[in-house]
Amino acid sequence: MINGTNCHLIYDGQTVASKHRKHIRDHHRTKELKTYIKQKTGMSEAAFADIDWQSHKRSVNTFKDGPHIFLVKFLHGWLPVGKLVSRYNPVKYPSACPSCDEPVEDSKHFLTCPNPERRKWHAALKTSLRRRAHRVPERIAHLLHSQTTIGWDNFFLGRWSRHWTTLQLQYLQRNHIEGKKKNHGLSWSSNIIRLLWDHCYKEWKTRNSARHGKDAEDKAQRRLETAHRSIRDLYDPKPRCSLQAQRHYFYPTVEDHFRIDSDARSLENWLETYQAMIMPNIRHRRNNSDLRLRQIDDVFNLIRTVPPRDPTPTMAPRQRTPTLTTRPINTYFRPLRITSPTPTLETPTTTARTTSTSNNPTTTAPRPP
Ligand SMILES: [Zn+2]
């Protein structure tokens, strides 16, 4: 009965007697999450039901050794490893492992990288586990079978078989060991699960150091290398850009670019400004090429009457070279004689055309007599 009313809450055919809001919230979200996990891992219904979800939930709620966002991404395979982030930009974010020669770094490789520096966490984890769980349950056939069905990959994700806590309790009773808060039940299992995640988070930080650098100097160098790599990748298709784009967006050579913009910040600014324009320019020009159309600036460049300025390394990309369109208008037309008192019949056409562009009120077109 809901307080203050004469109503009962019935959810999924069952009456909810108390904690109505929590019940609705938990069951509504849990249902979708269970479906998602089963689909993603390919786990059977029996294996899913065999997982000790209480220990898992308690571990998630009490995990304080790292940011919660890390844990969510770790549990669902969304950590930004090379395989995932390279989909956004394969040049800026390479898919290879930062610590070894593995060409594609996925979530599994993150935990199994053979690099000696990266493997140190295995030994540290074993040491920590021995401290907390040195008393391994003796009759573990059921346990092994159950956890194998669930998957040992899921063991690291805190999806443990129910048999872990059951056998631990049986072991304590059989050996007349006093049951304390930390050596059995939910506390025991969730403590060890959190220990696993703690080591995984430390390993994630080690991996990030290998990717982005250990100290400030190393990080700055990695940042510069990333910017160089991205800019080189944009200079490769430079000949496929329109002539105007080549002149406005790029330096003469990529080496000139790196010599003039030597710091990572300038290079990143250039990327942010021009990257979004260069690739559409290439696509647009390719489409025109398929249609046998030429860019108008390519044509104007061919008939340029003023010789272009010599490209120098100090020329900024956006500085314009004088072209036909920048010439003064009087270089195209004859000078206008404004003070002529009696215009002749031969001049109206020229005069009228010129005055329409000059907007000078004193040079109105004379009327024919
Ligand atoms: Zn590796």
C-alpha cells in the first residue's frame, strides 16, 4: 500500500510493498542493461543467472580508486583504446598499441600487452591477491566450470560466479575460522573485485603515459609529433586542391610550415582552421574533374597578368598573391574625361557604361540631341 493512498503498486505482475521509487528505477534500467550485456557478450541465460550480481553492484558502488567514468567504460568495453579512437581520425589517433608492435590495440590487448613495463602489473596484482585471498577454496570444480561458462574475461570485469562466496563461506566453516566482515560474503568478494579494478586502472594510467608521455616535456613532444603527423597527412593531397586553396591554405612545403610554426599550439590552430576546408576542397575538385569542369580560379591563374610574388618561407598561408581581380579598374578602361563640355555622339556608350560603375553624380550620361 502506498502511503496516503489506497493503492498497491504492481510491477511486472508482482506487488511492490516498499521502496517503490527505487524498485521502479532499478528494475526499469536493469532490464535494458541485462539485455545489452547479454547481447554484447553473447552470454547464455544460465551463465548470466550464475553471476553474483550483488557483489558486482556493491563493487561498482564502492569503487573509489579511480574515476567512475573509467569504470563504466572499462566494464562495457568503451575504453578509448587505439581500435576505438582510430575510427574518428586514424592519423591523429593511431590504432597501434603505444607499448608494443601490436597493430591494433583493443580492450583485450590493453590487459595482455607483452611489453615488459606493462606486464609489471600482473606481478603486482598476484601479490595483492595473495594478501587478501591466499585461502583458495578446496573443492573448486563447480566454481571453475561456472566461471568458465561465464567467461574468465568477465572475471576481470567483476562478473563472478556465485560459487566464489559460497565456497569461501564453506571453507571458513569447515576450518572453524571466525567469520569476519572482510573474509566472507559480499564484503570479501566486492573487496577483491575492487582490487582487480584498482590494478586495471593503474595499468590504464601506465598505458596512457606510454601513449601521451610521462612528464610535461615528454607530453609536449608527443603533442608536437601528433600535430606533425596530422599536418603531413594534409600536405600529401595538396596537389589535388585548387590552385587558390594551395596558395591560401598551405605554405610552399611542409618543412617550411614546421620551420615557421614550430610550436604545437600554432600547428593545432592551423589544423583547426584549415582541416575542415581542405578535404571538402579536394572532394569538390574531384567531383568537378569527374564532370570535366575546371575551377574558375584555376583559369584565372593561367591568364594572370601580374607575375606572382616569389613564394618565400615567411609567407603566411592566407596572404594573397596579386591577381587579375586585384588590379585597379582604370587599368581595364580608358580614363574618363569628366570635364568635357560638349560630349560627342561617339562617346555616350562608353561614358554611360563608365558612369554606372563610378557612381559619380557629375558624370551623368549626356542625352543625344
Ligand atoms: Zn601492446
